Amino acid sequence: MIILSKLADYGVIVATHLAAVPDRQVTASAVATATRLPQATVAKLLKSLAHAGLVTATRGASGGYRLARGAKAISVAEVVAAIDGNIGLTQCSVHVDECTHTTYCPTRPHWAAINRAVGQALAAVSLDTMVTPAAYVLRTPMRANPSETDEPRYSA
């Protein structure tokens, strides 16, 4: 199973929340309340997103955070990279120098291609897409076996 880090997952949630309110500056506290994430975690994520240039911060009484660019111009890949660094499914695909098997590993070139495919898939999804209600519509139910009960199985 391939799973994003919890922080990267939360980073996408935070960025998607900001994309849903593009005309407002939102405080870290308001984002934490709206997303039901711990305030310290949200503050850390917003700092990372700001450092990566994905959000802007304004200080003061009417300050807060907002996306630095339009939601259509920011991909999920950028958000994940801002939190976790380079996207890689294996240690050797991100930290080549740390792998002692690099020079003779027969799978290494294939992992590089897989990493590119995953990166391209994440880059193809914008925050605007994540906000769009159509993104949450379940697809047509599929039955693994036509004689199954009426419990639906959904394809991804």
C-alpha cells in the first residue's frame, strides 16, 4: 500500500480549504476549526506551504493566509512536495546516495519511471479539482461477482 505521510495528507486538506475560500484571508485558528485538525499542526503546515510559495501570510488584526496563486494553478503534487519533499515511492528514488545497491539494482530504473507516473498523476490534479463537488461523486457500482448481495463495490 502506498500512503502519503499524514502531514502531506493534512497539507492537502489545509490547501483545499484555502482554495474553497479564495476571497478571504483565513487565520490558522479558523483553518484548524474548519478542517478539525490540531491548531499546532495547521500552523506548521501553513508555514511549510508559505515557505514553498503556495500561500501568502499577512500579519496583523485582519491578517491570515490565502493561496499565493489561483487554485487551478496549484497542484496536489506541489502541496505534497512542500510538506514531504520530493515524491518518491522508494528510498533510492529520492536519496540515491544513501542506497548501497544503486549500482547493481535491477529494479531501480523501473522505480524511477513509476515515480514519474505518480508525480505526473498528482501534478494533474489541481486544488480547484479537489474543491469541486464532482470530485466526490462515486462512480458506477461494480460487482466482483454478479451473484453478490446488494452491497455495492465502487471502482476507483
